Amino acid sequence: MAELTLRGYNATITFGNTKAIDLLVEYEGNTVMIQVKGIQRSKSICWNVSESTLRTGLLFVFVNLHVDTMQPPEYFIMTNEEVDEHLKRTKSGRNYIDYNFMKRLGTQDRWEKVGKL
């Protein structure tokens, strides 16, 4: 939320009252729903994503906080459709988005997607 606010967006936390939506962002009269997924360490390899969180019009912000190295956080922004396309689905149902794949995909700091939904 702080990163969005720094970029001029009006964001509010849902405090868990809205399943699968962590933030609501107002942008040019439109409301954007955002699901935030976080990992803490530089050596973390993926973000778990439940298929039940996928929904049309949702934007995902994947964050690596790098608390172990004190590097600045990394942000990867994907639309619901992009997550659905690139989600690694497993037989166990523990689906994920791979961190290294995200770095190669070019979704880092794509904040302009907030205004395109």
C-alpha cells in the first residue's frame, strides 16, 4: 500500500473483510482490486497462489521483501489473466508463481497496470 501511495494512488486495506482482495485502489474514478502475495527472503523461490483467488478484474502484486539482505523490496505486477496463464499448477493443489520466472517475464515494477484495469 505504501508503494502505491508513493506513486500517487489512493489505496486502502480491506483488513481481511473481503476474501482474496487485500487492497482497493481508486484511480481516475475507477476502483481496482488488488491481491498482494509476499515472500520475505532473497532465497525464497515462489509465491503460493490458490486458484480460488483468481477472478476477473483482479490485479496481483507479488512482493519480495528481502528482509535477510536488507535490499529494497521487489514488486511484480500481473493481471488475473497473466497469473492464470503462468500459474504452475500441481497435483497437490499447491499452485505457485516462480520468483525466477517472474524476473525473466518482465513484470517487475509494471505499476501502469493499475490504471489499465
